[in-house]
Amino acid sequence: MYEKAIQKVKGSIFPIFSSGPQSMRVLGTGFFIDEEGNFLTANHVIQANPHGHQLGHLGNIPFIKFKNKQPAPITIVYNDPSLDLAMGKVDTDILPPLSFATQSPNIGASIGLCGYPFPNIQKNVNGVTGLFDVSAVRQYWQPTILMDYVNPGMLFRKKFRSFLTQHSSLPGMSGGPVFNMDGDVVGVDLANYTRKVPRTKDIVTQVENGIGISLNEIKSFVEQAKTYA
């Protein structure tokens, strides 16, 4: 059921790297929205970039071939902390853009989460300082369902309309697209809603649900952001 959608989405997502002289890591996930190199991610992803490090883009890992290549710089075009969204731009290795769905999915609809969690980056390849092996950075796919919509001000007092997914989002997947079975974007993966539910005196169940920003919020953000592009 998910195969067609994943085949469409997998060529448009990429890891957002943070690169410094002695370190490199994945901060989150981005996806392209047009052929000019504009992409979306979560604002907290770009804000996590340490001082003195550069946001970088290496393309559609692990489906591209490169050797001894350094990440291309990312320009942040527009961001809105209140929505936890950011639009960036790159000039090289632009991937096919994803389309936005025409309408938001209903509660109970099958959707997918994706991104680049738990990257394994090997330092100092072949003894060369500052050269990193990112071949073990892999895409991750999580089939799930849309559980519920959340109005602004309710969950963590967020100012935007969001939704909960049955399955949680893993670290590194923030900023990735939430997609429907046609491979169209219906949200952006932002965070987890975690709580502990006491079952008995000694047994506690931990429940984790993903949080995504809803489609209409994203479309409004993109319309505003493109006035700055």
C-alpha cells in the first residue's frame, strides 16, 4: 500500500547536515517544494546548528554517488518560530519537488512519516581530517495513521493547527514530509507527544505520538515565505 508513495517521496528528501572542522552530524530532514531549489524543514532543525558550524546539503543520500565531496551551503530564506517552519534554498543537487495534497486527510487516514534518524557518520575517512563518510546515513519510513487534529493553543500551547500520528517520530526526522498514499505532502513532521499512563502501582505505560503541522498552515507559510525568496 505504501510502496507507490514511498517511491515518489524518497527522491525528494535529504538530510540537513551541520558541518564543522572536526565534526559533522544530521540535524533533521528537508524536502524540496519547487524546481528553484527551495525546500521546507522545521525551524528547530536550523536553530540547532551550533555556532561556527555550517548548514549543508549533499543531495539525496543514499541514492547518489559522490566521493570526497563537501556539503554545499544552505541559505535560509524565511523562518517562523511560532509555526516551527523554515524555508531554505540550495543551488546544487536540487531534487524533484513534492506536491502538496489538495485537502487535509481525515482522521484514520493512512499516512507516512519519513526522514534520516540516528545517522552513523564515520569521522576522518582514510585518515583525512575533516572528511566524513556519510554512506551509512539512511532513510527511514514509518507507516502510521492520522489520529486526531489539535487546535491552536491546546497542545503545548502551540500557535498552529496540528495533528497526532499513531506512531512516534524519531530524532532526525523533524522537518520531513508527512505524506498520503499518493505521495503528496499533508504535513511536516515536528515533534513527539510523550506521556506516561499508570496501569497499576508498579506498571507505567509510555505512549508516544508524532506531531505534525497541518496542511493549510504549511501552504500559508509557503505563500508568505516565497515573497522573500
